[in-house]
Amino acid sequence: GLCDYICHPDVCLWRYPSIDDSVRQLAERIADLSVKYSIPVELNCGSGVRLGKKAYEDGNRYPYPTRAFFEIFARKHAPVIIGLDVHDPKLFLTDTYLNRALEVTEGLDINWQTDYDLVAHAKERKRLFF
């Protein structure tokens, strides 16, 4: 209950061979927890899109973010924030990686959190849980 947001929730798919039922079940669980505790999931714009699409058993896709996860997040109306994962600020001098990540969610009814105040939400969670 004290985390600020669920960062790159689908990073586990980097080496996972395909989107299968276990992957969808994991996404459902993450979405349910996100909604229950009002903790956003992150659309990560870092290494998963920076390194490009990879060949998987189910086709070519970015290691993360994955459309399968965000379809479930959209359906369950989980709050979503954009995370840049800025280990090297020079990588974000353009919107290239942001745009790649956003393409994954194209056409989905994402519950974007555009004015999410991390500090205020953290204080509220502490108040609720302690």
C-alpha cells in the first residue's frame, strides 16, 4: 500500500516466450490491485521500447510495454501514468520512445492520470494504512 506506482508491470515479459493465459492472469491481478488501492500502473518508455521490437513465439513486439497488459488495464479502468525510466536523460531529448510506448496503447480507453501528485497520494496512503 505504500508504493507510489507499479513501475513497468510487464517487464517480466522481456524473456517470456509468448502472451498466454498465465500472462493475462497476471495482468488481471495487477489491474485489480491497482484499482483496489488506487495505485497507478506505469506505461514505461525506457529500455523495452528503446531497444526495439523482438521476435517472440506469438510475433514481433516490444519486450514491454505490451498491448495484452494494457488491454486489461483499460478494460478494468486501472489508473495509468507515463514513466520515462530516465537512466540517461540524453535518451529523452526527443519523443521517440514516448511515441513508441504510446503506440502500444493506441485505440484503448486508457485511464490516464495526467495530474497525479505522488507526494499527496503517498501521504493519503500512509494516513489510511497507519
